[in-house]
Amino acid sequence: MPHSTSNEDSRLTLWLRVREFAVPPTMIESATARRTTGDWAAACAAAHVDVDLDLRRIARLHGQELATHLRTDLRHLAPDLLRWHMPRIAPNGLLRPGLTLSLARYNEGRDTLHLVARTPPAWADAGQRISLALWDGSRSGPHPHPHPHRRFRLDLHRHLWDARRAGELRTRSATAPHARGWAVDRWPAEARLLLGAHGQGGGTVTVRVGGRRRVILDVDASRIGDAPPLILPDAATWVLPDLALLRAGLIEAGKLHPLVAASLVPGHPPDARPHSHRSGPRMVECRGAQHRIALVNGVLVALDHDATEIRREKLLAELTGTPLPCLRLIEEAHRSPERLSDVSARLEHGDAAGAQATVDGLLGPGARLPEGALRDVLQEASRRRIDHGLFRAGLGSGPGPAERPDRRSRKGRAHPRHATFR
């Protein structure tokens, strides 16, 4: 099955990139420290999750009992774990844009309220931020799709965001390997959970397995009335990405989220320390000798040339356009450093602090950047954060077709509805 294997390889490549860049260890450590002290709002801020909730107003509108239940859920929300498990799209594993997914449901008489997590539309996704809100059936607010998605939902998979339930991950994800990455042997049990949550003892469940393909799963013969067909949640359709990566030997348990590692690999001490940047001088051949380039007092310098020689060579370079190899390497590093792809990936996934740390590790803190690829990447990230601010303020609706950038290089296609791997 070469096609099936290719599909699964692509899926694993996507998730390996997500695990490297999307939820940095510093974010996990910061969010966890705040959550464990009971400050759920600060934990959300550390995980780049915006809170669009007013608990006092909710208590007035919906009663103290519901507000208390909601507050308890928020105190046990691990926002970094939620970000870890959010649906993502090919090819770079960014958050699926324009999505509203249910985390928990609360009954209020005949009505059902949802604690929802939302992602901004693609035009405003700079920073890869997530927002939390309580959805009561209204269409108010700037979000283009406020209704919880039928397929992307985590209210039946609280172990993917609730720290109290994270230990259930191992049993809920236990499944035999499948060439296409589907969790086929988990489907019947997950379908029964879905039907039960909707008051049905049995019936038919639709399983979307990518693109336009559907599988109809008949749990048993006790179908009730003409209820609309339910869709198996996407989180139950596929083999857990972390489990697939572990089985393929592509990731070590220590690189997983600590709550995930503790559940999937019991007894393994997870390593959530930030990745260290390469230290030590870089070598360059200059005038027939091996010279050293390194950071000194936070500035990238040529160690084997004195200050007088550097000034003279810079003047000659202005006249002849041919700088010393050492100086040329420093200039190239400022324009397009060797780890530019890392900087771009971190910015793309919203890790501005990690991107800055990478730049500082290569060029020194506060390095002045000439025109070039590095400055372009940093300026573009800054411009796109303005778009997100406009979206949050309800002041923007996205660029028109003529001004809309071609995002195929980032998302696979301009409208990546069918490019999803989970």
C-alpha cells in the first residue's frame, strides 16, 4: 500500500514539525507553573490564549451554579495541553483557522451552553492565538464561524485539555497501527460515547476519513427515530499523533508534553527544558587560514582580526565591493542566518520569544539588521500581528480577493478545508 504509507508519512512529518515549533517548552513550563498555583487566567496568557469570558456576567445571566461549574473547569484547563492537541492543517501544521470547537457543554433548562475554543480566520492568524468564550447560541462577535463545529470537538475528549483527565489519554488512544493512520479499532467505542452523549442508545455514525471520503458505522440495530446522523469527532478518527510518532521512532518521550509523556510512557521523566542554541565559534577560511567568528559581549565579531584591520577592510570593501571572508560571513549572517528556517517556523507558530532567542544566539542581542531575508521575515511577522489586533477589535474583515496573499506555500492551499491531517 505505497499510497497509504505515503499519506501516513506526510501526516507524521507534519506532526513532527508541530511538536518541534508549535508549543515551545518555555510556554509549557510557564503555563504549568501558573495553572498549578490556581491562576488559570495567567496560565492562559502564558499559552497565548485570550479569555473572552466574564464570570460575573455569566453568573448574572445563567446562574451561580453554572458559573461555578465553568470556573472549576477553567481552573483545571491546561491551555498548553489544549494548544498541543488542537486541530492543524497541512503543510506546516498551523492551527486550523476560523474554527470554533466545544470543550465542555452545560445544560441550562432546554438550552445547552458551550465552553468553546476559537481560532481566528487565516488572514488574522498571526501569533497563532486561541480564544476562550461561552457560546449561548448567538452570532455576536467578530468570529466568522461562532457555532461549534460538529466534527472538531473536544467535549467528549476532555483528556486532551483537562489536567484532571490527562491520564485517560493512554486508554482512549490505545489502538493498533494502521497504514492510513486511522484509529479503526477505537471507532465503535468512540461512536457509543458520541451516541450516548446525545441520548441515543445506538444508531449510525458517520466517520470522515479525509477529503470527501465517508465511512458509515452502524453501532447496532436500535436506531432511534430520524435523528440526523452524528459525525465521529476528528480526535477519535485518527491514531493519536504522539503515539504514531513514538511507534515510528521519530520522537523521544522527553520531547512530548509532560502530561502526554506521563500517560503514554509511564515512569519516563519528561524533559521540558528549552532547546539550547549552538555555542562556540564558527570557522571560516580567510586568506588561507581558518579564522573564528563568535559572539563577544553580545556582538558577532571576527576574532582573528584586530580593530584597525577591520576598519581598514571595511573601507576597502566600500571601494572595491569585496569584503574579507570573515566580514562577508558576518554580513550574510545578519541578512540571512543559517537558522533562518527555524526563525521563520517559530514566528509562523507564534513563538516570537523563541524566534528572538534564536536570532540573539546567532547574532547577539540587539543586532542591527541590514536589508535581507531575516529583516523581511521579522517585519512581515510584525505586520501580520496588526491584522490579528484588528480582528480582535472587530475592525477588520480580511483582505479582498485582489489583495489577499497567496497562502498556498504556508497552508497548502488558499482554502485548506480538505488539507487537514486530523
